[in-house]
Amino acid sequence: MNAAEMFAHGETPTLDEVLLNRERRVHFIEELLHRFPQCCVISLKCNIPGPIKSNGEILALFEYGENRMQELLVHCGWKADYHKRMNLRTGPEAFWVISGDSLEVKQQMILFEEETLGRLFDADVLVQKEGLVQTRSRVELGYEPRRCLICNEDARTCASRRIHPVPALQQKLVERMLEYADELEKCISLPQ
């Protein structure tokens, strides 16, 4: 298997499965924040364009991201009070409960998302305030919104308007992986 075949096979969840998983994720995070009310939750997912959300290559890419996250947490001196990884049809996900200041944690997640292959991941930071789950945003810390892999405009605008075709996004993802082949070679076979 190699990165170029990442979108050729694998789990293709239905829209209902994606929506149910989103709801399940929200409930799971709510439960974590109820159990650990003074903490924040890091939710890590892959940014995988197209219908295929899980296969060997995607799981290997996610493992790379999860390992990088573990290294970052150690580097920052944060010990996870809880950690869980789930390999789902809708894509792999991982969660960490951290007792650090949520804005400091968000700052590190922004840096994680901006470095090397971090742009291929979503690293959300969630907290409980006045009984409601809230996501810490880049804007709170003075950062611009995430940038699109193709045109460098606001990624949410491009995604919501479906400005770029899925094959172009997939090709950009593979190109980014090839750009960092040395870093990835331990977890994914890349074409020469």
C-alpha cells in the first residue's frame, strides 16, 4: 500500500453514519468534560477529502499524527488524564483530557496544525463553560482562520462552498505527504 492509493479503497460511510458519529463525538466529549470539569479535551481527526474515510494508509497517517501529538504533550509537560483512540468507519479519532490552561493548549494545537503535516489534521480544543461545551478558536488567540491547502484562502469557506474538486484536494494531500516523505516513511509507503 502507498499514499497514492490512499483514495482508491477503504471504508465509505454513509451521510447518516457521518452525522450519527458527529453526534456521538459531541456526547462523548460532553461526558469527558463532565468527568473532568476543570480540564480541556483535545479532539484529533484527519482532514480526508472525499468519501473514503478509513483504510490502512489513513490509519497509518493518523498514527503518525497521534504520535506527534503525544510528543507535543510531553514536550509541553502536559500529562493526559485520559486518552482514547477510535478507529471508525467515519475515520480515526483520538481524544486527550488535559489539565493545562485551554488557551495555552489551543495555542499549541494551532502550532501543531500549522507545522509540516499538521495541516492534514484537525486538533480541536474543547472546554465546558457554564454547563456548555465550547470550542476554543484560533480567532480567540489572534490567529487567522485555517488556510485551504490549494488556494490558501479560508479553508471553511472553500469547504462549505465546495470550491475545489475532491480529486484536486486528494492530490494536494498526497503531494504534501510526498514533500515530507522522510518524516512519514516509518508509517506509510510512499511512491518514488
